[in-house]
Amino acid sequence: LQSRFATCRLLVKGVNGLNTFGADSGTQLNGLTILKYETEEQTADAYEELCDAYGRENVMIDLPFRIEGDSTAVSAAGAKMNWSYAYMGFDDPATTLEGCGGEVTIAVLDSGVNSSHEVFARTQVETGYDFVNVDSDVADDDGHGTFVVSVIAQSTGANVSILPVKVLDNTGSGSAQDMMFGMIYAEEQGADIVNLSFGEEVEEEDIDTLDDFVLDKFSGIMIAAAGNEGSDIDSTCMWPACSDRVFAVSALKYDGTNASFDSAYSNYGNSLDYTAPGSSVYGAMASSNSAYGYDSGTSFAAPHIASAAALVMSNDEDIDTRPEMAGALNAICKDEGDEGFDKYCGNGCPILTSLKIDGQTQKRSIADAAIESIAGRVYSGSLVKPEPTVIYGRKVLVNGRDYTLSYSNNKNVGTATVTITGSGRYTGSLKGTFKIIPKKTSIRKITGAKRALTVKWQKQSAKMSTSRITGYQVQTATNKSFTASKKTATLKGYSTVSKKIKSLKAKKKYYVRVRTYKTVKGTKYYSDWSAIKSIKTK
């Protein structure tokens, strides 16, 4: 059991006027304040004080997590078994659903991935993100993540994509904070399933807070390794496996004829949900782009269940909640232990050859998708083609694979249209609009007068198609946010270059900005505001 305060960090839900109780630094992010302390002792003391002040449910220890003691992978040379994928019957269902099933994304929170490995030649591995080094390079400097991801790649077809989220360093260690950000990222990227092949024994009092701060950030299906200590996940509080938010997975071994629970290392418990091949699993090694090996651990049982869940979801796109997934997986499970549920094998091991596939290509109407706001564009005299973000459910669609784009009225100032036409598994079309606005101007000079000011600006003479702008708008106020004593003057004529604003307060500082506008079919389209300048009246 690692020290609870090894990271010397605490996370507090947003509190105005937060007392940090001696933190060296504090950062606000995602509605949380992250506090850093110098020593574990200071962190422990601050934790108790923060809990007393703001409630234990609002304070989380940035607990350390690690890969669950998996054995060292051995080279595939001389190995005699490659049993796990055949045992669960992945091949035929994966091939069939690749052609007729829906698309599913599995986020793998781990040590990254060697995405150049040949095992991923037919798998869509997304760019992902590295929360350890805070960049987009998810290269695997431990090897664990590559092996885990390769289990999924070998169990599924090209319609199942993988989102690598690096939360473990080169020693297989990470923290609750990075895991939380990884879950937020997986949710934002529209992942359907998250695989968590790591864990840690925690204090019972930490479980609810970890569930709230970390697991509740993701709304999809979560799969977790049970752990490799040969112990009860409930009595030892092995988290996240002991949480009722995840599907916890134990490991099976194989003797060449039969599979059974591997009591040599696999954890167990009443919170267990499923079991899957975990011993002598064949997978990719990160050391080169063509290296393979065998490894053992519940870390590799978990992605077998993540793959099974992905195929179930691909076959029936209405399944997206934990109870629905449990029902579907239970229906195809082989009872591996005592009859019915038992604490070593849970509900059993899903056998994918039992999955009933209708064999019909599932098409989705892209008209049911949502378009995120498309930023306006400034008139340039050329066709403008901003690319919208298209989201179907929780999944971000890909231009060129899921849809194509076409545009109309996308040159002159006004409202342009983009048409999104489905392709691949998407049919129909969806329209969105965006604005093309005129070029802006700049203030040349401001002079103050008695209870007045005069502003001069640069004439905007650029032609927009066959005409120029309609005029200008001048705005004054006594604060930079233009909410106090605001006045707005709208002037016609592109050649107008000055305006005197009267009836102002004497000896008062005023802020001024100017913008252009063009009227098209009765609608005014405004440019961006000029830079703000100020003057004091007399």
C-alpha cells in the first residue's frame, strides 16, 4: 500500500475564497483547485483541515496508482499458445461487425502506445493525449499500454477505434489527478468505453470521493482490472475495481484444454463482474514495430472484456448504459466457476460466438447529428470553407470518412451555408450556417472637448463583391467592458471617417471603439471591433 499522500497534492471542488492551509501553489482547472505541498506530512495535515472546513466530499487526495504487478513480458519465440482470442471467439463476430456494425471508440488510460506497431495496421488509433508530460505525444515508454491496446486490436475490427490516453509514466505509475483529467478527456472526445488496467489499494473512506472526482467524469462503459495480489478487492479496497461504477475483471488461465480462475495472482471478490483470459496472453511489445510476447495479469484480462463490450455495442447501438451492457454480456457468458455468480469469476466469461448478429449494415442518419458553432469568417474576396465539428451522440465524426462538405453563398458578406452529406455508415444530410463579416477598421485619433469627444478612423474602402460597406458604428463608455454610460452611434456611408459624440460627462475618461457594418437583405453584418482607445473630456 503506497502512501496516500505521496504526490503531495490535494484537489478541492470550487470554493470562493479558499483557504489553502499553507499550500506552496494552487491552480484552478475544471472547477477544481489543485493544491501542492512541500511534504507528505504537510499534505496530510492540510487534508484534515480542508475536510473540516469544506467537507470531506469536496476534497480529494491525489492518490498514487500503478500497474498491477504484471509479470515481465517474454518473447514470443518458443511460445506454444495463443489461446485467448480463440477461446472468447472474437474472430468471426469482429470480421462480420467490421462490415455491418456501428462504430465504437475505446479509450485506453495507460502508459501510451507504440502506434507504429504492425499489429495496429488495420486499427484506427487516434492521436490521444499525454497527461503525464502534458502534450500530444502518447509514445509508450513503459510497454504496458502497447500490450493492452494490442489485445483490443487483435479482438476487434476496423470499426472499433482506440483513443490512447497516457496517464502512467515510464515506471507504470500515475495519480488520481491525471486519471481524472484522462476521464474528462475521454468524455470530451466521445469515447464509448474506457479501459483501466491499473489500480491501488485505498482507504475505504477514499472510495466515494474517488468515484465522485474521477469515475463520474465519464458517462460511458468502464472496464477495470481486478488486480494481481491474490486478494479480495472488497476487503483490500482495490480501486477502481471495487467501485460499482466499473466492470471488474479477474484472470483465467488455460491448460491446453480447459480455462479456470488463476489463483496464483488474480484478485477476486463480490464486486467482481467478469473473468477473461489473463495468463499467457499474446500481444505486441513496444520495443519494436514487429515485436510480440506473452504476458500475464488482470491488466490483460480487462481489455478482453472491453473488446467484448465494443462488439456488443457495435451490434446493438441502443446499448450504452451499464445495466444494458451487463444484460447483453451476461446473455453470452460462459459460467467459468461455481454455478451462477461467484466471487472468483463473477458472471463468467463472454463468448462472442454466442452473439446474435443480424448481418444488416447499420446506417445512421447524419440529420440526427449536432453541429458545433462554426466561427464566422472575415470577407477576403475568396471562397471561405470553415470546417464544422460534427457530433453524433457522444462521438466526433471525421470529415472524409463519415461525411463530405459542400458550401454555398460562401464568398460575399452575409450568411453562408455548409451542407454535411453522410458517407460510410451515415446517410442523409445536415445543413449549418456561418457568417462572413466585413473587414474591420482602426481608430486614427481621438480628441477631447467640453463634455464631448471626436473620434477619427481609417476609411474601409475594400469592395465586397460589387459594393463596399454600408457604414460604421461608434461606441463610447466609461469602462472597458462598455457597460457603463454606453452610447452607440450608427453612421451610413463608407467614406465617413469621423464622429463627434456630445452630451458626455465633464472631465471623465471615456473608452471608444469603432466597427464597420454591411447591410445585406435587411440584415446588418458587423465587423470585429477596432482596438479600444481612451480620452478624457474637458
